[in-house]
Amino acid sequence: MTEKPDHPDRPEHSGYSDQDVQREVSALQEKSTTAARLFDIRRIIGGLFVVYGVIVTLAGLTDDQAAIDKAQGVNINLWTGLGMLLLGLFFLAWLKLRPTPPPPAVDTEDEPQG
């Protein structure tokens, strides 16, 4: 008669020790944390607003009088560019002052040893 494994999801002998599995889990958690920091939405939004803010601000600085008159005397490109630049810098400062919290640690001491 065939014996059933202790755990239905795990075969009796998988060829990996508990240390190998823990090492792999730690490596994947580290990669996940790095990816989360790299693709933090605040970095993406802040970077895009800074880049576009610089472009629109430069366009506002080089506007001729006809473009300003078209906007009823307001240099709309300059003000919009400065606003975008400030918003982008706000997002980047927010990222710097409040970084992404690390994921909770995996506690393996509570699991039964096989």
C-alpha cells in the first residue's frame, strides 16, 4: 500500500531541503521589494511631471506676445509649466521623505517541521 504524504500539496521527497526553500523565498522577497521601490507610482508620476514641467516652462519663457495675447494676457505655458514642475517635485519629495515600507517578514517558526 502506498503511504500518503504528510502534506497534500507537497510530494514526499522534493529534493530540496528546508534551507534551500528558505533561501529561495528570501531571494524572491528581496527582488520583490526592489521591484516595488523601482516602480513606485510616486516616482513615475513625479518624474513625468518634472520632465513635462521643464518642457512647458521653457515653452512659456520663449512665447511671443501673440501667444500671450491669445490667452488674454496670461502666459499660460509659463504658469502651467511651473505648476507641473512643483507638483512633480512634490511627488519626488514625498517619495524621499516617506519611502515604501518593507514587506512584513515571513515567520517560519510557527510552521511544523517535517
